[in-house]
Amino acid sequence: MGPQALNPPLLSLTATWLSYPRGRRHRVQVLTDVSLDLYAGEVLAVLAQRAQGKTSLLRVAAGMQRPDRGRVLFAERDVWELSDRARSRLLRDEIALVGRTPPQLDIPVLTSVALPLLSIYGRRGAYQRARRALADVGVEECARTHWSDLADWERALVAFAGAVAREPKLLLVDDLAATLGLGERDELAGRLRELANERDMAVLSCSDDAGLTSGSDRVASLADGVLVAPAPSPPAKPGNVIAFPGGRSRADEPPRQASS
């Protein structure tokens, strides 16, 4: 699903800058004047090499990391003008960040997925959502298996299920397919695409490999803190344009910064 011209973006980053201190006087610039718009039902894939700011971009988008400058809007609300409590609710109910970090407890998969939901939905509701999420991503047969006994492919899908179990409006994916084979990456990308369509969920996926870009509406690049992303197009126009900072796009038109 492409962005709808009459609807505002679900996520909007405008001229965001982020740096980290390095020693007493030096700072490392991680994000430089980054802007992007992401719409409900849209999948945007960001390609970047290691240590180029992928995780930092996702943390800024999630409202977990405050940028040095710029604005982060979610559903037209500035996340840094919200109270700490309201921002915590936003992260709990509407935004999910998934990566390759293993769970703290080596317990059966179904329990691991349901555990963070217990305080919100109660035992019955948490387990219902956990079972549905495992089925939606295709690993319901792993429900009684412990994390330590899963293959890498199953671990990626279980982590994915844990994120979508809360039915977020925005899913942020941090290098989830790094250890997977090419076919597995294509399949994971396909499942991301299907769930984005079915749930009208926006997906921002960062990876260092193009294997997770299949099925994306747009493909951007992040290097040296600079994000180059094609602007959202109407649904009738094709996506999947890979652009690189300082060079020409692989499409017919030159790369340009996403509209803010």
C-alpha cells in the first residue's frame, strides 16, 4: 500500500540531528539533518553499513532517543512535547521496536511473547494475542519451544511476533535478518509486507543488506549520518528506488530528501 495523499504521515522526522560525546571535547555526528515521512500501511527500508546510525535512527523515530535538534511527530503529535508518561504509553501501545536481542529468560516461546502483555490485557488476553501473533508470522508450532532450541530463522520470526502482538501502528525493525539466508530474508520481507497491508501498519526497517528490501514501497540509504530517501509517491507509482548520498539514484530521477 502506498501513502495516501489526503492523509498526514503517521511518522514525520524534520531536520533531526543527533550526536554522541566522544571524550571531553569531541562529539560524533550520527544523524545529520535527517527528514522523512512515513505513512500508515507503507514499508520503508533503510540500507546502511554497520556503525552508520541505523539503530540511532530507529531510536529517534521511536521517541526513545531525543535528537539534538529537529522534530519527531507521531500521528501529528510532537513526541518530545508529550509528558514522560504519555510518551511511555505511546511506546507501549502504538510503537514497537524489534531487533535481534534475545529475551532475558529462556522460557517457552508462547510465554515469552505473552509476558510483556500481561499487565495490559490480563492473562487470557495476553495469551490470545501471543498465539495470534505467532500464527500470523507462521511459527505457531514453536509455541512450546524454548528460545535456546530455536533456529536463527525461527528466532527472527518469534521476535517479529513479539513486536506485532501489541498490534502497533508503527513497527521499527533493527537488522532483524542479519543472520538469515537470502531466501529467508525474502520471506521475512514478504511477511512484513503482508502484515503492513492487513493491519495498515507503517514499517521502518533498517538493514545492512538489500535482501530485506523486497516488497518495500521505498528504499533509502543512510551513510555518514545523511539519509537519502525518495519522497512518498501516490499508490499508482512504483517504489523500490535505491539512492546513495553524493551520487545518482538507480532510478531515472536524482535522489532527494524525503518531504517533511
